Amino acid sequence: MIEAGVPVFALLVAAFLVLVPAGVGITMIAAGLRRWNHVRRLTATGERATATVVDNQMEAHRHGLMRFLPVVTFVTRTGREIRTVLTDQSSNRSHLPGSQQTVAFDPERPDQAVSTTGQAPGTVSAVIMGAIFLLFAGVALFLTSLIFLSPGSPLTDLP
């Protein structure tokens, strides 16, 4: 299974340099696509309600930047009043209290509502970053096969 001239250390380094970025890339792509599918499914088939912005949740980011998420309330068909944060509506400006927007939600989990704009922030960047990690894994596979695993490699000529 392992060639006689290839040291185990070289195989472990090659596996680490290829499998870790590939695993991270696949995980990021899967998470981005899963989030996109969730938002798409909710906007297509979820229950809808008109939500009113009642407050803003502030998040501090690096370099002193503040992001604002709208805190909204809406009433489900069963008459239950829900207060939740729309995580897909992050903005660098405060959301105007009293403004209204349509939200879609799963009746079993109404506190996880999404705006019906169809946007799923972060999904595109997750897929792009995942693709970059996969590209890095491909380059690492190529380079490690040249450096560690080729028959003329200085590492395979070790006694």
C-alpha cells in the first residue's frame, strides 16, 4: 500500500496539506448552500406575515464598525405574537422603528423568520471562500505530489 521509498512523514504532511483545506472548503460550500436553500424554501412555501420594526440589535465588528439588525414583531395565523431578530437584514444604518416588511417563517419555528426579499447574506461569500479553499487544496495536492511523492524526490531517496 505504501511504497518502500516514501517516508510516512511525507505522506502525513501531504495528507494534512490537502485534506484540511479540502474539508474546510467543502464544509463552507455546504453551509452556504444549505443556508441559501433554507431561505429559498421559506420564502417560497413558508407562512407570511407583516412584521413591524420595534428596535435594533447592535453588533460591534472589527475596527469599531457597528452593524444593526432589525428587531421585529408580527402575529402568526394562530394569533401568537412573535418578537425576533431578522439576521438576514444586517445594515450599517439603524432600521427605522415602525417600518414594516413582509417576513416568511416556518409555523413550527416562527422565531426564525426571514425577510421575503429572497436575499441570503453570507451564502455567496461562503461558497466563494469554500471554492478558494478547494483551489488551495488542489494546488497543495499538485505540489505535495511533486515534492514528497515523486520517484525523483530527494525525500524518497532517504535511506
